[in-house]
Amino acid sequence: MRFDFWTFSFQVINFIVLLFILKGLLYKPVREMIEKRRELSRKMVEDAETMKKEALSMKEAQEREMKTIQDTKEELVERAREEAEGERKRLMLDAQKGAQALIEKERALFETEKRRAGEELNDAAARLVETFAVSLLKSISPEEVHKSIWRNLYKEAGQIAKGIPAAQGPSGSSSAQVELAVRTAWPIGESELEKFIGTLQPLVPGVRLLAMEVPDKDLIAGVSIKAGDKVYDFSLAGQIEAFAGKLKAGRKISDEK
Amino acid sequence: MRPVVISPEPLVRLGPVVITKTVATTWLIMALITLACWFAKKGLALTEKTKASWLRDGMEAMLEAVEKMVKEVLPDTDPWLVVPVIGTLWILIGASNLAGLIPELNTPTADINTTLAFAALSYSMTHFFGIKTRGLKGYISHYVRPSWVLLPFHLIAETTRTMALAVRLFGNMLSGEMIAAIVLGIAGLLVPIPFAMLHIIIGLIQAYIFGVLTLVFIAGGAQEEA
């Protein structure tokens, strides 16, 4: 074992030469490759992180969108419910109004029908009363009634006189003549008729009264006097008809009240 | 039985220049390393698996291990300033340690001149990186800290540790070769195989120790003392 300068020197040089050879052939390309691989790895990690962030961001955006859709859906449902409720109320109101109108209409119709039926009933009743009265009075002794009416007629002479047209006109015309048509259920007789004219004549001065007897069995009893265009009915049939008319009129008045 | 020669064997003489067998073997090893690295570099350009991919992957794994180790020891320095030195030491010493397994080749690291050369390089690199990192004044000043009295002790320590580095490698490799030669001479052909395996392990471990110690020395020179 001895120190050899040349071997020592060659080995130093060999190391340095090998160092430079390996720098070019090994260290530089390996370092570049390692750096490239690390860069690629770092980039992949960054890309993965970016993708993760994007995915999270998309997820959040989607969640926000879903929430918005959910809110909108709830809002629409609520609005539709409110609208439906409003529509239901409106329809109910319309239906109530319609029903009320229908009820009013039916009520009015009912009232009309009721009134008409009442009127018809009254008319029928009046007719029945009239018929009954006429039949009744016809069956009893109407002549006596006739005489009684005739006797009372003298009391109505003033009223009849007022109805004679000529008597209301200018007096002094001695030529005025009024013909009285006396319709009678029973024969009166000329003397009796003249007696009545004699009672009536002083009440209508300036007018000459003429009487003409007209038999009419339909009057049942009593008389009906026509002076000009006026008729003074003192017959039983006329009384009954007046009563029936009053009956109808009285019912109408009560209905109106 | 192959004789174990502990003095350099001259192979060629070119005037005053003597080329020993150790140097020639080192050149052969360098050529093989260069070839392997060329294949590895070719493999680096390829992404798919090729025949050279195992070499490429092995080189990458080794350099990444060196880089990691340098980062641990020198966290504030660019690791790729030191990686080539440590890597070359590992590769050259490792290959040199294993060269003796090939018949007719001797182990260059069993020559004290080779280990002294590597130790001298380690010593030089320690100073180079120390000065580069801390500056000349800052680096020299650490020899006199905490007192001038310690200067000779620092110098002795550095010299002895460098010598220890060289002698350790030389002694281990020479002893390994001698054991292999003795066992081969006594027991025959197959018996030395376990010893050869042991020699391989020892050779790789010694290369690793040499590189790590060099790295520690470089780190010690480059880092400020607390």
C-alpha cells in the first residue's frame, strides 16, 4: 500500500469527468422529467381542486335554483289557491245571488199566482153569492120586495132629480122633455107610475117628464130608471151585483194594503 | 487463488505517467455507467414501457431518494446543487465496489489512492459549498469559533474525518476482497457465494455511507452554527 500520485490524480479527474457526463446524461433530464411530472401532478391537483370548486359552485347554484323553483312553486300554488278561493267565493256569491233572484222571482210569481187565485176565488165566491142570492131571492116572494123597493123609491126622488140632465141646464125652457125608461121586474101600473112622476116633477122645474114602463124579469124585484145617459138601479139584481162588485173591490183594497 | 494486491499495479507507462489497473478499471466502469445512463436517457423520452424503462425507473428512484435526503439535510438550499455530487459518488463508488465480483477486474476502491481521491473530493466539496453558501469570511470564521484556541482542533478533526472516510472504504473493500480470496482458496467454487452476496451488500452500504457522510460534511460546512 503506497500512495500513487497518478492514480490519485486520475481518480479525481475521473470523478469530475463522470460528474459532468452524468450531469448531461442523467441529472439534467431526470430533473426535468421529475419537475415536469411534479408540475403535471400539481396541475392535475389544481385542476381537480378547480373542478371540485366548480362542482361545488354548480351544486350551490343548482341548490339555489332548486330553492327558487320550490319557492316559485309554493308561491304559484298559494296564488292558485287564493285565486281558486276567490273564484269559489265569487261563484258562491253569484250562485247565492242567482238563487236569491230565483227565489224572488218564484216568490213574485207565487204572489201573483196567489193573488190571481185569490181573485179567482173571490170572483167565484162573488158569483156564487150572487147566484145563490139570486136563486134565493127568486125562490121567495120577490113581489113583496118589489113593492117595498118601489115605496122606498119615493125617498130617492131628490137624488134621481139631480141626475136628470135638463134640470142642471139653464132654466126657463118650458119645452124641455125627458123620457124616463123605467125597467121593472113586476108590473107597476099607470097610476102608480103617474104618481111617481108627479112626485118627481116638482123637483125638476122646467122639464116635462115622461115615463115608460119596460118589464124586465131579470131584475128580480125593484126597478131601474134610465134618465138620459144615467141609470138609477134600485132593483134587487142590481143591488146584488153592486154587492158582489163591492165584495171584489173590498178584497182588492185589502190586497193592496 | 487470485493474489490480493494492495499496491497499485501499473498497466501502462506513458513516460512519467503511469496508468494503473485501478484507473483502467475505473475507466471501464465509467464507460459502462455512461452507456447505462445513455440508455436511461433514451428511456426517459418514452412514456410506454420499454426494455430500458427499468433502468430509467431505477435511476429516477435513486435520484429522487438523493433529492429527498438532501432536502432533509439542507432544507434551505436547492437540492439539485448537491444531488449530482452525492449521486455520482454513490454510482461510482457503488459500481467500483461491485467491480471486484467480475473476474479479471479488481476493485478500484480496494486501492487506497482511489478512496483518498474520493475523500479529497468530499473534502473539497465541503469547503466549496461552505464558501458558496456562507461566503469565504463566514466559512473561515467557523474555524475560530468559539475561540482561536480551537482552530488546530478543527483542522485536525477535518483531516482525520477525511482520512477516516478514505480508510473506512478502503479497509472494508480490501477486507472483503481478501475474505473472498481466502474462502475461495480454501473451500472451493460454491462456498464463497454467500460471501460474495455479503460483499455486494457491504459494497452498496459503504457507497451509501460514503455519500451520506459527504452530505453531512457538506451540510455541516454550509449551515450557520447556532
